[in-house]
Amino acid sequence: MWLQAYAPVLDSVIVSGAVALLPIAIIFILLGGFRKSAPLSTFVGLVSALVLAVTVWQMPLHLAVISTLMGMAVAIMPLLWTLINAVWLINLLVDSGHFNVIKESIGYITRDRRIQALLIGFGFIGLLEGLVAIGSPVAIGTPILVGLGFPPITAGIVAILSFSHPGVWGPMGLPIVVLHSVTTGINLDALGAMIGRLVPLLTLFTAPAVVMAVSGWRGFREVWGITVITGFAFAVSTFVTSNYVTLYMAGIVGALGGMVTTIGILPYWKPKTVWRFPGEHVTEEASASGIRLSWTQVTQAWSPIGLLILVMGLVNATPLRETLASVSTVSVEWPGLHNVIWKTAPIVVAPEPYGAVYSYPLLVVPGTLALVTGLLSIAVLRISPSRACRVYLNTLRQLSGAIRTTLNVIGLGYVMNYSGLSLTIGVAFSAAGFWFPLVSVFLGVLGTAVTGTNTASNALFGNLVAVAGSQAGVPPVFATAVLSGAGGMGKAIAPQSLALATGAGGIQGQEGDLLRRLLGVTLLFSAAIGVFAMILYYIFPWTIP
């Protein structure tokens, strides 16, 4: 039995909170200031957290190691399991050549660059964010846009904005699963529902921002109607799915809702002029890509994504989920950690044990469903099993850095939680009082901007914000939802996002130009989500589940 302490430095919660922030600050400084790699930066942060936990917070060394190992176990299953299998599914499409068909089928629908930005940027890149994330939407979407004729800087802006607002959902709800895994006492479905009530505001703002990035205000005025309707369709789809179906599908269904809406409007309405970039010389008769595609080609290329939606919907929206969960749930009281550490005042009124239970339904987690979809897609895409295995091995090599980073970050989150570092920071932040929703927005944007992903930001700040919210009288489900919902805008200015966009667009070294174009939008949207959160909490508290 070991009792947590929350003011080990000079008996001051404020000073102790500042010291507890050091591991996170180290990661930020190494990533943003010294431009070190994410695996190295997060590893140094993890080591520094272990040192503080043992030497300052007086946590027994074996408990610090065990809590880190439990975090890494959670990182492997379900987090990395989901990430690897989702990326493998997309890589099967790329390796088989069918991804080119997907690209051409989107570009063939319209020649207007503003509508292409809605379809490929706002819609398709948003869909990739819901399927894969970890920068792939920018890495894939930017060259598609450049290939269609978008200037590289504009293509990068469209891609980054388009994958920012749905970043809260990530690949099949992964960031929210991570957020739930590092907090205690928060219902996962309620968390997804609350995020689904916050994020649509960003979605509505992003659609016009994407079009104006392409054509400016004058070009936007001619297509404002279809832009607003598309954004509204995306927003409503995510709201309905996250609140009444499943959070795992919210990003995917939202993107599909936006794309289907745009495509559905085009047969009945067209812009008065076909907008192109200055200097373009393309005949009116030419298609956007110049390639004719058969329905067979298009159907075969899109079938894996359709299968994924079908498999996830069949499992998550029917009684099959409960059946599979009942036979595949692994539940383990983590040896040497469960109920060994005790929380104390002011976190709890009376000392109580801190549980450590590893529990996941292995056949229901998104990674398993992505694996099943990939296996079915092998036959549909006519890929040999040996070739599919090679693609899987290449995917593991491709994600080696992301794998190491995820292990470090989730291990860091767990050792900070069980040692009391996160709780110490939370107690210090509880002093924000009335302005606490804005503090959550700030932490969400900052965390994602530095780490590059909502997932990592949620792992670092999730429990901190939950505890601070409790101390400030704010429901933890609301505080953490604001953190995650605002985090999407941090992706727009993350160094990783900027580097991906310039690399994929062939304009390495112009990250500063991208940042200058995106910084104002990020600050404006972040302020908007902060004000919206304050309005929901203080004026419409009944919206909080």
C-alpha cells in the first residue's frame, strides 16, 4: 500500500504542479525547439517522468515500472493494434493500384477547383482521417490535390485544414479510446456523445475555410450554398453517429455524409463559372483527370472502405457486439498494481484504492474489425496472401516510429497517473475556476500542436484535465471532451503536419509559409470552440451527458 502525495515540493501544490509539468515540457521543447524525433522526445519525457515519480513523489521503483508496463500493454492492444491494421488496409489499396482509381474517380466528378477542394479535401481527406490518421491524410491527400493541378502551398493548406477538424475521432475513434483509457470513472459512450456535440461547430467553420483557402472570398461567394450544406451534412452526421450509434464510426460517417451530399447536389446545381487557378489552361470538354473509369473499376476500388463500414456497422450497431464481447473480453487485475496505490485528499474525501484493471473485448476493438476487413479485401482486390503479408510487414516498418512513440506516450501517461504527477497538475489547474473550459481548450490545442496527434495529447493531458475539472466543479466528461474537441485545431499548426504537407507537395523548406497561412485560422477557431464550450456549460448545462 502506497499513498499518493500532491504537494511534495515545498508543500506547495502550485510549485509541485510546475515540477510535475517538466516531463511534458521536455517533450515540447525537444519536439518544437530542438526538432528532435518524436520517438526520442517521448522516450526522454518518459524517463524524466520515472525519475520524478521515484525521487520526488517517492513512488516505489517497482510500482513506477509496473505502471509503465501496463500503459505499454494498453498501447499495444487496442491502440497499436487498431493503428497497424487500419494502415495495412489502406496500404493494400495503394499496393494493388486501386488507390489510383479512387483518386481518379473523385477528380472525375467535377472540374471546379472549389468543389474538388470540398470533395477531396473536406470529404476524402476527412475520410482518411477517420480510417488511418497519423499524418496519412496529409501525406496522401496533398499529392492527390497537386496531381489535379492545385498549387503545392494551397494543396497543403486544404489537406491540413481538412484533417484537423475530424482529428478528434482519428482512426475509428482511437483518440477517444485513449482518452478514456487514461481516465477513471468516465463513461466512454457519454464521452463520445459530448465530443459529438462540440466538434460540429469546427466542422461548420472548416468547410468555408477550405474553399476560401482555394479561391478567396470572391470565389467562395459563388459556392457558399453548397459549401455550407456540405459542412452541415458532415457536422450532423458526426453528431447523430456519436450520440445515437457509435463513436467509432463518427468520423467515417461524417466524411461520407459530406461527400455524398456534395455529389448529390452536383447533378442539379453547378457553379455559374468553372473556377480554376490563375494561369490554368484546360478545355471545357476535358475531364478533371482525363481518364475514363468503368463502374467495375470504381466499385472494386471502393469496396474495402465499404466493407469496413459494413463490418463495423454490423458489429457496433447490432446485438452481435454483446455476443462477441462476452466471448472475447480479457479482464486482468494488473499484478502488483491493482489497488496497491491509494488516492488521498483533496482528490478524494477519504483514502481509496486506485484500481488497475486491463479489460478489452478483443473481437470488438476497431483493430480486429480492420483486420477482418483487410482479409476480406484480399479476395476482392485479387491480392495473393503472400503479397498481403509483405504489405503487412512493410506497414510495420512504416509505422516503427509511430509504434515507439505510442509506447512511450501511453507509458508516460500511466506512470504520471499512478505516481500522482497528473493529479498534482490537476489540483493546480483547478484554480482556473470559472475559466476552466478555456483552460481545457488551451491544453488541447497546445498538446496536439506539439505532439502532432489528438491521441498523444489525450494521453498526456486526459487525466490531468479530468482531475482538474473535478476540483473546479466541472464534470470530467465535459472537461475531457473540450480538451479532445479543441485538440483537432492543434493539428493545423503541428510541426509534423507542416513537414508532411511540404514533403508530400514537393516544397520542403516552406513550412514557415504554411504556418503563417494557418496560424490565424487556428487561433480564431480555437477561440470559437472555447466560447462555445463556455456557452454550453454555463447557459445550456443540460447538453452535458
